[in-house]
Amino acid sequence: MTTKTLRLRVARITPVAEGIRSFELVSRDGRALPDFEAGAHLDVQVPTLNGMRQYSLCNDPGETHRYVIAVQRDANGRGGSRAMHDHVHVGDTLTVSEPVNDFPLLYARSYVLIAGGIGITPLLSMARLLERTGAEWVLHYCARDAGRTAFRELLTSPSFAGRVHLHHDGGDPAKGLDVRALLSTRGPGTRLYCCGPSGLMKAVREAALLNRWPWEKVHFEAFTAEGTAATHSTPEEDFEVTLRSTGQVLRVPAGKSVLNVLRTHGVKVESDCEAGSCGTCLTRVCEGTPEHRDTFFQTEPAGEARMLVCVSRARSKRLVLDL
């Protein structure tokens, strides 16, 4: 489940919206970079932090001379975005993984792409590919205002004319994209891809269910545990976690991850991405049945004896964890 790492030079840093910068990464010796597919991301070793952060590639997958990621500064985040903005400079060398794709662009007769905020990054890579290959597609991008619309100049360029629709709600989602109306009809063979804030993804999921979109044709990319929960079709319920070492019983309410509950009670669990993709927080389950919500277990079954506590929950009323 591990990937090789690369040492890449930061060739360019560009402001692409308020609080968002793109980072162009190239090989230090001028060689071509490993291929990537639309929807892929890099695990980036962020300066000053012990751990990796995941950032989606947003350039055209046909490019082999560079990787481009975009990072939105989050004052309330875990520090990765602030470190990227404050401590990474042109000429620096970053350690990154080879591209990893948990959000692949599957074949379809046509595509509907819905992005919100920094969620534009994987969908922009998809849009570049779809436009270059002559596919049928449309992109709806939701942002607070024009200043916070990442890559606005590119998205409003003639090459994307008629394909890209920008929606600015001024901070009031009721004034933004009407996803129920948008998804009220579905062309034959159409796939839906969505990435953005948890509220947007929850609205898209509910609209897709209401309008009977085939669930295998609806795809989400979640950057956080909250986003993963928003895109999951099973309602969340409370359950209990028992720590095997002490017998301590902790309640995990709906809307809160096992990992966060453990932290609140002083239980230390190593973690990294906190979105279910890296496997760092893998924990053994002694009793009970986990409900897997991760993307880590894709090439092998997760089973009932282990789980990623950052995003996964419980099918049973109680889990006993080997902690």
C-alpha cells in the first residue's frame, strides 16, 4: 500500500484566488515525472510538520514535466496549509509521493462536475482532460465570490466557454447552485463527480438520491472526515467504543469521528491524512463490526478485525478497540 517518494523542486508559486496558491513542482534534473491520471493526488511532506498532507493535482494529466497542486490557507486547520503558505518558497525541494488516485475518472458518455472552493482542484484536472479529448462535460463551480474563485481566468477563458458555470452565493448557500434542479434530469450514461465543502457534498448526495441517480455513477472526493460523512449514504448513529487496555467506555456521537473522541479523552493515536486514505490510524478491532468509510482498502478487503478510526464508524452498537 506504499508508494515511492520523489524529491521535487518548487518551480513556481502563484496566487490563484484569495487565500489560495498553486505550487508547480518539477524534477530537479529535468527528467519526466511519473504519469498521473485525472483525480490523482500527491502526499506532500510539509515543512515544519511531522507527517504528510494530501493535495490534488490540478494540471492536465498529459503533462509529464510538472505537477501542479493548489493549497487553500486554513487558519483553523491542522497546520499543513499554513506551513505550505508560510514556509515553502520557489527553489525549495519537497518530498512527495508518486501520484495516488482514489478518485479516478471512469468512462462515461458525458460528465457533470460539481466543485466548491478548493474542491475545484481534482475536477480542474478532469476538465482539462475532457476538453482535450473532446468529451461531453459541464462543470459547475461554487464559491463565495469572484475573488475566492480559484483559477477564474482559466475557467472563463474561450477554451472552456459554454462548459463552465460559476456560482457565487455571497456566503448564503440558498443563493447558490440549485443542485436539486441541476440533477433533476440525467442524460444516458452520465457520471457525476463532486468535490467541495461537506455542506455542498451533502446537498449533492441528497439531490442525487432524490432524483434516482444510479449510485455507481456518482463519485465524491472528500478531503476531511466531515466530508466523508457528508457523502456517505448511511445515516450516522451514536455508538460506544471500549478501550481494551483500560475498559474505558467512550460515546461516539453522530457527526464526530472515533479519532476525535479518542483525542478528547487523551488517547493518543497516530494519524496523518484524517480522510481515510493513508492508513496511519489503522487500529485493531477486538469485538464488534466496523463500518468502513475509507479509501485505503481498495485492493484488499478490510475485514472486521481492523479499521481506520479517522473516518470509519460502527455497524454494531459497540466496538472494542485494541488501545
